[in-house]
Amino acid sequence: MMPFSAESHSALAAEELSQTESMDLPDKQEEACGVFGIYAPEEDVATITYFGLYALQHRGQESAGIATFDQTDDGSQFYLYKDMGLVSQVFNERTLAELPGSLAVGHTRYSTTGASRIINAQPAVVDSRLGKIALAHNGNLVNVDELRESLLAADVKLQTTTDSEMIAYAIAEEVNAGKDWIEAASIAFRRCEGAFSLAIATPDGVIATRDTHGIRPLVIGRMGDETANGMSRYVVASETCALDIIGATYVRSIEPGELVWLSEGGLTSYTWAPKQERKLCVFEMIYFARPDSVVNEESLYSYRLRLGQQLAVESPADVDLVLGVPDSGIPAAIGFSQAAEIPYGEGLIKNRYVGRTFIQPTQSMREAGIRMKLNPLKDVLQGKRIVIIDDSLVRGTTSYKIVRALREAGAKEVHMRISSPPVTHPCFYGIDTDNQDQLIAAQKSVEEIERKIGVDSLAYLSWEGMMKATQQEPNTFCSACFTGKYPIAIPEPMQQTKLRFESIRR
């Protein structure tokens, strides 16, 4: 079941969103998606997937979907439900009860290719000789034009505008040519260039994989003990926080170029491409992933704490109080406070129940300086010299509003420190990054940005400091949005849509 009757409403909402965001773009890079997969006979896989997606909601808030396969005496039955909105808005007890099965995949989406419309919501579903394929994708392909042309030449009828559907059709092509699931998927993955972490449901099991550089994360978890017949139950998810919410035990990350098959036989690992140097997106470490998710055997909270400590060493501030921009800037702010031995305080209160709204405030509300998401504490800020810590500064729009609100609340001085380097290049691997003409650090010097956002001083963490805080080899991360050094070659037509300026102003 799938409520395509919601299409007209969803398309209108997306159009309104585009209009409002063009006037007031958020000051953060936006993540692509969260994926989840499970093979667990005797379990309510739809409900488990729901909670897994609930934990991954931060990775995408536009749409959500779950697909299941149920083994019956009449063969395998396929079920699907997806719609626009948050996970908690899309699903309820009734819809989950109508998704029976022993395996499932789920997806929560932020669009980076393909419009924000229900037709592009995932899992993407296609037919094949062996049954339906339901694919959930985090990332972006860079050879999408080439892949599309080859599929169209083979008379494939594409239904959406996403690269995710193309991957599913590439698998179906190989299945229809006589290959089994593993061989077909391996061949299809070799046709794909770019970033992709995938959870794919088939009638016989769940396929999970990462691209050859592992740019986007994907982890394996195990649920409880073996079943009565000795079967282990496994899940895959974009982050470990999705394992925690369902009580699964973290096993390991899926390796770049590895294919994991979850089925009646348990977990089986295959290699579809020679392992290349890992290039995990460093922005996953800085901002995208939840602070309670584990990467490199520690929580990202610990890493972000070190970013703030390093920032205090590199760019100290003579102030009375350290603040963090809720919520993502808080760990770095605490680290800055610790290293600088300056008190940390809460000067901004976040309304955590504010989502996207298509209802515009009245003119009188706008004139009064409506603050839907962040509100300053005047008694904390009055007469204080403060430094505000944020994880990134992409466009400068939100930062300007925060600084203005802090000054209006009585702050004597407002300094800003950013716990990452200047974002100067767009991302082509699954992050919704603007063209360079909308990236403020690609257009203006630090002094010019200071004046634009109204701070007394501004400083960014150095690239070297960011990498030092990882406590890992720097070459194992993709940091192209800071350096312009892309680990996977970007075709010229794709570059032209985002890269407009050769010189970068620091």
C-alpha cells in the first residue's frame, strides 16, 4: 500500500518550501538520507524499522518509507508504505500492522537529487525476474548521466528523477539476465560511481553495501540471541544510534566495497570491488551524525569535544562566557570552555518542537523579531562579553540573526568561533550544498564575514586542527568541502552546476 493520493498536496508543500527557503536559507549543510535494514524472522520488522528510522530522523525530514517481504505458503508477498513528512507523521500502529514480514528496509529522506515529491520518496521499488527490489540509498552518484543513458538505451522506463531508482534498475537488469542476487548486485555496483550506502530488500534477503571509498556510513548490528532454530537476526543502519534504540548490539562498520547479505543463513560477506582508501565524510564527524553515534570506537560527542578544545588553543577569546548554538554546537562549546577555563553557560534556548511550517508569520510578528527556534536569555547575557561556538558557517544567514538576538538581549561583546574550517566547495556525494556563490567563505574574507554577521571577531578551526582531533590518519576522510580535493572525479557537466569560481578567498 502507498498513499499516492497525497501527491498533489505534497507537491504544493514542496513548492511552498522552496519559495520560503529561497528567502531564508538555513545556515547548515543538509544531509541526504538515513537507511535501515533488518532480517529477523519471528520479529515485528516493520515496527523495529520504524524505531530505527525514528533514531535517524536527523538525516532527513522530507519523507519516510518502509518496505517488507513476507514469506507465505503462496510465495513471497511484498508490502510498501511511504509518504511525505516525518517518520512519526507517516507511520502509525495501523500502517505498521499492514507491513508484515521477516525482512524490511526503511528510509528517511532529504532530497539532493530528485525533487521533494512523493514519487521520489524511498524505498525505490522495481520489478525483476526474481521478484521486487526495494532500495534505500544514502549518497549521490556522480556518473548519473551515463547510467541513465545506458538504462534508457535498454528500454528501462524510469519513473522518478532519483539516482537511487537507477541503481535498483541496474540490479534488475542483471537479475533478468540470469544472475542471482549477489552477482547481479555486485555487477550493478561496479557500474555506479560516487557515494552510496545501500539497504536493499529482496524476497530472499537484505543486501547492504558501501561504495569503494565508504564516504557515507553504514553499520551492522545483531539483535538478541539466536532464534529457536539457531538463526541470528541482523540489522544494518546509517548510524549506531539506530541500533541503540532497538536494543541491537553494534558489530562493526560495513567496509568500503563490501556486500553484506542478511538471510536465513545469517550474515554473509562478499567483496565486489578491491578495497580503496577509506574516505568517510568528515562532516559526518563534525555535524551530521548524532553525537551519541559511535565512529572509530568512540562517540562523536568525544570528537566534537576535542574540536572545541583545539579551537580554544588556536583561537582564544577574552570573554566572560562561552555559549554553544543548540544543539550541534554545544559539545564543541563545552570543549572550548574546558580548554580556555572560561565558564560555559546556556544563553540560547531552542524550541525543539519547531519543524518546517508553511504558515508565514504576520507582518507585526516579523517586525517584533519573531524567534521560532532560538530565544536568548537576557539575564544571562546582560553586560557580558560572550563567545558563541558553532560547528559550521555555510551561508551566514542564521549566524547573523543569532548575533543580532544576542546583542539585543544585552551582550556587551559577541565573538564567534567555528569548530570546522571555512566551507568553500560544494559536495557532490550526498550533501545538499549550494553553488560556490552561496557559500559565504568562498566569496568573502574572514574580516568581511565578521562585518556581515555583526560579530566583534570571528575565527575558524584549521583543517589541520580538525584532522588532529579525529586521532586518525587524515587521508582516511573526505574533506573536499574544505579543500576542493575530491576523492572521486566529478564529471565536468556536474561541476558546472556547482563550481563557478576558480579562486577561493580565505
